[in-house]
Amino acid sequence: MNATTPARAGQRKPERGIRLEVRPDGDCPGIVRITVGGKHADYFLYPLATDFGRGFRLEKVDPIGDGTGYHVNIDGDRRSCDCKGFCRWSHCKHADGLAALVAAGRL
């Protein structure tokens, strides 16, 4: 997975990764861990029915429970997410990460 923010002069892009911790099963959500620059966040992973491609809802695992969540659609090389990063840059850690898991046959 490539970094989503452009590097400033003399700076390297932060390393990003995603790991499927728990595969979704029936009514039970999965869990993915997204890491950016050494910091990580865990998300519940809910598969969604779609008209095309694969759909997912990511909901941040947060003890405060602010309900941060994103809808992601993966359709071959095309992808979308309703997060601010995707709206600005046309790619993000959520969509890029889930696309990598789908391509690897993990989802």
C-alpha cells in the first residue's frame, strides 16, 4: 500500500500497512488494523451488499465510541471511500488497504 499524502521536500512518505486480524463471518464483523507511520487504528469490518464490486463499512474501534465509520467500494482497479482523504486525494488508507486484502485473496 502506498502512502496517501505527498512527501514534502526532504521528507519520506510514512509507511502504511493493513492486516486482517479477524475475518468477517456471517453476522459477526471482522477486524482490520491499519498502520501509518508506526501508529495504528483498529476497525470493525462489515461486508455490505452492492450493485457492483465489493462493499465494506469500516467502523473505528474506539472506547469513546464516536461512531467514526467509512463506506468503501472496491471494483477491480476502481475504488471509493467517503472519508475526507479520499474526497481530497482520490485515494486513502481505507480503500487502498481493503483493495490490497481483496487482491491478496484475504477478503
